[in-house]
Amino acid sequence: MTHPREDRLLADIESRRDEAVALAQALIRIPTVNPPGDNYRDICELLGDRLANRGFEVEYVRAEGSPGDDDRFPRWNVIARREGKTPGPCVHFNSHIDVVEPGEGWTVDPFGGLARDGRVYGRGACDMKGGLAASVIAVEALLDAGVELPGAIEVSGTADEESGGYGGVAWLAERGWFSKPRVDHVIIPEPLNVDRVCIGHRGVWWGEIATEGRIAHGSMPFLGDSAIRHMGAVVEALEREAWPALDAHATAMPVEPPGARTPTLNINSIHGGQPDVEPGGGLPAPLVADACRLVFDRRLLIEEDLDEVKASMRALLDGLAQTRPGFRYRLRDLFEVRPTMTEPERPVVRQTAEAVRRVLGRPAKLICSPGTYDQKHIDRIGHLRDCIAYGPGILDLAHQPDEYVEIDDMVQSAKVMALSAYALLTGAA
Ligand SMILES: [Zn+2]
């Protein structure tokens, strides 16, 4: 069976290759580094002006009072919406506009947007200004396809994903921007490879365990009680009980890489005793530590219940309190996100997977992400299940020096996004 209209659309996107590169470059050249959250208004206006020219109604929304928002670093978001002539569903492309700081080790200008050997380089090229550019090209080509599209198309650029999304998608979701009836399907062009459709992510629980001791002179430790030794017992108990239990879980989540298909537990830090006099030098005062603090990062699968995970951590610590003389602890929550996974039968998953097959000539791989992204807010706050991440670029390159996006991947993913949106809007497959 042939699809002349779709074939024309794909050829048209192919011819916009240089435009996709130019847009990615323009986005990279605005250094939207977070923290602190620089230049958000500028990048929002670049997007807003461009889409306003194509008949979009553009709104700039500042997340006033969100973390980090002040007059110097206002948390601006842009949402552009274009209504079709007839009623129908709304397809929304959401990209975060912020990037992490460039760091060391670059051989090119991180904000130069250099295009060379089929790649565009720069901080955010892959995560995720390449994906944002691809989605804009996809939408513009759709509008030029000469078809009356029902429903509505939305494109948003949102703040602060790299710091949790509280001044971006979370803030907007709390105010109805990511819920029905306004929005039906959301595609987030995060860099997860052109042939993979990401349907969700694992959950997170960051917690802090503090042990207490009694201070004494280091020459007479028997007069005190070491919080560091108590923490040693915690680590030993984690080794004995917590880590072996992680492997016992089976999951329906197709997490990539496969090593993340079990829950994971990391100890991010341990601090105890007196501080070193100066970094890298000097000796800490010779005292028995009266306090020790451990921060852990526990990642959860969809089959796990966060409350049960917390209860078993508490049971482990209570066990120590009962058996180990002098053991006292505090357990504090620092951050938590529940796991989320969209059902593979949902139209946005099916149509995007079908578009991947059509454009690339191979089946799409459905995956889940080991870490979280803004889908959590769309699911938990917006109560919208129909959300995926799909976009160009390789996640491994994100946050690295010499980050880049392949131009071919941008063009191919734009084709996939256009076909998927077309199918979702018109009900045609
Ligand atoms: Zn990202």
C-alpha cells in the first residue's frame, strides 16, 4: 500500500535538513545554563516568534515563586498552540530549554553550535536542543503539507528540567497545561535514539541516614561513642541485606541499559567526624565523631511500592537499634519520584512505533529510562497517561564534553514525529 501524502511529507522534511541544523545552532547559541537558569526569556522568544509566524498563539508563562525564580533569573516557559479548523485531539511536543553547565574538556566552543562532519556540537545539542529543533521542523512541515488538520498542535519550551522541572513542567501541570481536555498526547524529544520509544522511567528515593555518637578525645575513644562506627554497621547491614534483595525483583519495565532492570541502590556520600582543616591538607581534630551522615539513592521499578521500600529501610535500621548498643539513627526523605510507565497499547506509543518502522525500516524498541525526566509531572500532576519520550541523540552523550547530535538523526526523528502527529491528529495510520 502506498501513502502518497505521507511520502511527500517525508521528502519535504528531508529538504529541510539545513533549516533543522540552523535552528539547532540558534538554540545552542543561547546559553541556557541551569543552574542558575540563564537566558530563558531569550530562547522562549526565539521559539515563540518563529511559531507565531506560523499561526500559533503564543503564551509566555513565568513560574513565579518556583525554586530559583527571581528577577535576575526568571523561570520563563513558552507554550505555543495552533488550533485546527475542526475539533480533534491535541498533540503536544514538550522540550526542556535548559542545559547543564559545560564543564571541562571541550575541544569546541560549547555555545558555538559548530556543524561539522554531519554533526552539530554544543552543550544541549543532544540534551535536548537537537530534539526541540527536530520537533519544530516536524510541525512546520506538517502545516505545509496542504492538509486541513483537525484538533490542535502545541509546542512548548520549558524551564528547569535539569533541576527537577519545578519551574517548568511541574509548575505548568499544576495549572492545567498538561491535562485533558487541553492536551491528549505528549511527545518529549529527549535523546533516546531514533529507533527507541521511551514509555517511562524508574522512580527515585533519595534519603539521608544520620547516626549519632558522643564526642570524646581521640586518645580516649572509650569515653565516647563513634557515629562513624555506627554508620559502618549501617553500610554492613546494607551489604548483607539490601543489595542481595535487589536482584530478586523481576520487572515488566524494558529499562535500558539492562543493568537497570533491577532496583538499584547507591551510596552517594558519607560524611562523619571533624572537617579537614583545608581541602587536601591538614588533619582533622582528633575527636570521636558525634555525627555521621549518609546520603543514598534508591531507584525503583514500577512493580515496587515506595512506602514498602521505605518501610524495609526503616526495618533494617530498627534492627540495628535493637541489636547494637548505643545505636541511634534518623532517616530523612530528601527527594522522591514514583516510577511511571505508559501502557504500550496507548495511541501515542503505537503511532510513534509505527512511524519509526516506516521511516527507518526496522521495528521500534520500546524502552524505559533508568533516570527520570519530565514525564513524571505529566503523569502524576497532569494525570495524563499518554506520554512518551522520543527524540534524536544518544543519552550517553548528554552532559559530556563535546556533546553533539547527528544531523541525520535530527532529520529522521523529525520525520517520525511528523508521521506520528499526523496519525494521532487525523486518526489515519
Ligand atoms: Zn534532557
